[in-house]
Amino acid sequence: MTSNNEGDALNYSREEHLAHADRYERAIEFAEVVTGLWDSWDPDAFVRDKESGINFDPSKQHVLNHKGKHFQVKGPLNVACSPQGRPVLVQAGASGTGRDVAARLAEIVFTAQTTFEQGREFYADVMARLPKFGRSRDEVRVMPGFYPVVGATRSEAQEKYDYLQSLIQKPVGIAILEHTIGVRNLDRLPLDGPVPEMADTNGPLSRQHLLLEQARRDKLTLWELCLANAGPRGHVLSIGTPTQIADEMEHWFKDGAADGFNVMPAWLPGSLKDFVELVIPELQRRGLFRTEYEATTLRGNLGLPRPISRFHAARLAGAAQ
């Protein structure tokens, strides 16, 4: 829905992509439709009584009858209520509009920052927007992307990262950056020169701003920006020992920049194996990561509340009047 890929429009009966703000408007309505369909059945609607021949209680079925600007959907959904109420809603996007959508709809906010200060600013801003949409902090988890490269020593970890970076071929590095920031024809620019100023695009606006800010801050050449982007893609890059990486994760978690992380292994399966075998035990030792699952659903293990069906909420509101 909010894809930054211009070509996606051609698969959905359009000649060109929707404008940035219009994509989010459509996404909000789409989420309203989907969550409404997920509320089609109360948890105990299906009695499946063979003797009486009654499969479900009609009073516990809810027809959506949505008619909006972008969608018209009658419903109901033809599957029973999920064991966790409904699937967990995950959103990504850090523009002003994206942050509003996160505060309005998301239960997990997947975000990209390159520094702790950026992460803390984003976290505080999203949390400050929640009351406008009648939501509380208990309903949302901010989980930045985290790109760890682990070694027995800091120098060993750095050697791993440098080797991975050395494998990035120029056409690949350029193409990845073009896709990430939504700007074409970067191969026509001098790779050893500074990163030029670039106008906003109709593509991934927040990621474009993030990476161009990184280039200015760190005084990167265009090729250095290609390299910096090719692996972490604007997410937290952490290179070091298990203790050093756990220190960074703890800092973000305890000091107001993250509720958890979307770990993005540098390569598979090796990098994931390193993280699981070396970093997870250190996080467990500090009491920062579970040693067993607390629940049987993703929602339960994230500590997210089970959502109240919109139909039940409307009924309760009516009874309270």
C-alpha cells in the first residue's frame, strides 16, 4: 500500500504510483477494512453443535459493510477469530505522515535510524502522538532495525564487516542505494565525489532524508554512502564483541530509543548463528531477554494487549450513554 516501488502501481490497475500522502490515506482506510474484517466473528461464535446442526451463533457474526473513498467491502471474513484476537499490525515509515500512521494504527513500529539520538527522537515523537488517536504506550512497541556483526574481539568483528563490504560490487552498491532513496542515474555521478543535494522524491522519503543526513554528517563520498547503505540500509550498525553489542542494545532499550529490535543478520546463516550463540546469552545474563516464552502467540510474547472488537467497543459505548 505505501510501497516506495514505482513499478508496484502497474500491478494494481494504475499507470503511475500514488503520491506519498495519498498512499498513506489509502493505507489508513485499508487498515480500517482489514481490522474490521478480523472482527467479523466473536471468539465463541462457532459452537459447531453436531446434534442441533448449529455451526455458529448468528448474533456473534458481524458484517462490515464498509464504503469509503478507496474501498467498498461488505464482509464478513470467512475464517474464525484468531487466537490472538487479530494479527499484530506492523508499520514502517518515519516521515511526519508515517509517524502519524504509526501512532494511529501500528502495534509494532519498524524503523530505521543510524544513531541513538535519532532513535530517541523518533521514539519520543511517536509516543507523544498516541493520545491524539486515543492510544497508550502499552499498545505500541518501537523496534528499530539492528545490524550486528559479532566477533570474539572488536578487531575480529571489524575484519568480518570489512570483508563483507569488500564483496559489494559497484553496480550492486549503486543499484541498492538508488532503490533505497528513490533516486535514479547515480552511476552518472563521480563515485569518489561528495553526495550532491537531492530533491525529495515520491519514493522512500524518510529513508532518503536519513541517508543523506548520514552522508553530510560523516562527510561521505557517493561510493562510501553506497557501502554504508548496502548492508545496514540505514539501520543501526553494531560491530563488536557480544558484550559490546549487548551494551549498545541495552543503551537503546533502557534509555528511551527502543522497546526491542528487528535483528537483521549481515549474512545467513552465519551472522544469525553468531548473534544467537554469542549475544543472546549475554542479554539473558543481564535479564534483558527471555529464557522461555511467556505465551503461545506472537501478541502475547510481545506483551501487547488483545484488541477489543470494534463491534463490542461500539456496543459498550452505546450501553454507557
